[in-house]
Amino acid sequence: MIKIRTTRVLAITLAAALCAGIALATANRATAKDEKAPPRPALSVTTARPATTSLPINLTANGSIAAWQEAVIGSESNGLRLAEVRVNVGDVVKKGEVLAVFSDETVRAEIEGARAALLEAQANAQEAKANAERARSLESSGAMSAQQVIQYVTGERTAAARVQSAQATLTQQQLRLKYTKVVAPDSGVISARSATVGAVVGVGTELFRMIRQGRLEWRAEVVAQDLGRIKPGAKALVRAASGAEIAGKVRTVAPSVDPQTRIALVYVDLPPALSNDTPLKAGMFASGRFELGASNALTVPQQAVAVRDGFSYVFGLNADNRVSQVKVTLGRRLGERVEVVSGVNADTPIVVQGAGFLNDGDLVRNIATPAPTPRATAAR
């Protein structure tokens, strides 16, 4: 009986050892298969080749907005009281429009006096003329001496001169009456006002300042080495503080450069600002750019560029489906594409979707870029 039990235990032990050996062999085969299996891709990506695109050539600059020309409107009357002021800052005026009026009672009284003096001088001139004609007629008869004739002729000329003097005085007073009305020398926008009702001002006192024709200009600051690229007539876009862009045209380039900063001014004509709704105001600081044409450039989608440690990189796809991190130099931008100045060639496949998650040498799966749907195409 004991022998039978011992035999059974030995059989069970051998069976257990055999099962363990089979299980170990199976595990070793699976491990060998796993070691021989190819590595799995880290990410599925899409690729595209750099494309040649026509990009605009722009030159950015900063500067200030100023009036094209600012007219100073002053008083031409002396010692008169300002009776009425008809405009204020921001008003749009036309050439010849009355801006202010001085009290004219004194001037009108002086005009009446000058007119009376003229009439008196004309009467005296008529009498002197008659006497001179009578003296000339009697000169040949000997009734009057030559000296007396000369006196009458001289009196005639003197009276005529007094008439001219009185006429000049009357004209002067009439001009003073005209100057009691301050008129706009040109159309434009009132930018400053110092006129006050009731003030007595002298000749030449400033009353208003006006932006002639409402014209503004952008005085862009450009470094000396870029001046040769800007020509009169070139287009410019000026960005206001509100974000609006105003189109302008280069009028002229300054003939000299500041010897301290090596910067020159470029004068850009802007559309007239004849309302308070215009985004550009004189005295504002504004940035802008000059449009200098276009040129062909090698571009990639902006999504394909990864910025790391302050540098720009793209990932090129190799033949073994591994990526290589390439440092590139970027240039101009247009929409969703950016110019690559150096680093890649036109025939290098570039990872587009998923570039921000890759590292140098990663294995990827390249999938086809999905075709745009008709609705998306129509939207674009």
C-alpha cells in the first residue's frame, strides 16, 4: 500500500515539472517573438513639401502723425474789441468763411471822416484846376506874370496830390473795416483756438490754428540703409491705435539724415481727416509698413514650425519613416504660410500635423492629408 502511494506522488511531481517546462518554453518563444517584432510608430503625422509662393516685400517703420500744413490765423486789426467768435476746435471750415468778428463802430466813424476829407480835397482840387486854367489863358496876354502862373499851376498839382492822399486814407480805413471780419485763408479743420470774446488784441495776435484742407501725413522714421528702397509714389499702410489700417502714398523722402540717430523721415500723404470719426489724429504715434513689391519665396505651413528654446525648427521625414529635427531661419509671413530662408530644400517632406509633439529621431506613421470637403472649399 505504501509503495502505491509513493508511486502516485512521484507521478504527480513529474507531471507538474513537465507542465512547468512547457509553460517556460512557451514564454521564451513569446519573448523571442516580441524581440523580433518591429518598433511601433510614436505618432501619426501628415507631411507636405515646401512650396514656392509669391510674397510681398514690406518694410516696417514707426513714426508720428502730423498736419500736412498748419495755418496760423491772426488779427489784422489793432486796438479793436473781439465781438463774436463763430468757430471752435474741430470745426470744418471753407475758404473765405468768417471765423470771428471785431467791433467796427470806431472804424466806420473813421471811414466817414476820411470820406469827408476826400470830398473837401476834391473841391479844392477843382478850384485849383480852374485857377490854373485861367492863369494859362492869361499868360500870353501879359496880364499875369510868369511867377503867378507858376503858383497857380503848382497849386493845381498840390490839390491833386491832396486828393490822392485823402483817397488813400479812405482806402486804408475801408481795409480796416474789412479786417474786422477774420476769414479762413483756406479750407480745413480748426485745430486750436485762442480767440476770446471781449478781448482787445493787437495786430498779428494769433486767434486760430487750422489744418489746411484737413490733410494729414505720416512722418515715418527709416534707417539710412533702407532709404534707397523707398521711392515717391510707393504705397504705405498706417496702423492706427484702434487697429484700423489707412492706405497712404509716399510724397517725398527727406533730403538729409539725422547725424545723431542716422534716421531719416519719409513723408506719407494720408486721406483728408474732415470729421471726428477718423482713426488718425495729428500728434498720434503710429506704426506702418511700406509695400515695395513682391518676390518668390520657399514657404511651409506655419503649423509645421516648432519653436523651442527661442529657435525655430521643422521636422523632415526620412526614408525610414523617422524624422530629423532641422533648425530653420524664418522670413516673411502670408496668412497660414511662412517663408523659410534657410534650412530646408524644396524636395524635403516636412511634417505638418503633429510637428509640435515630435523629437529628433522619432518613428512616425505618415498618413495622407484628407481632401477638403465641398463645404469647406466653398467657405474658403
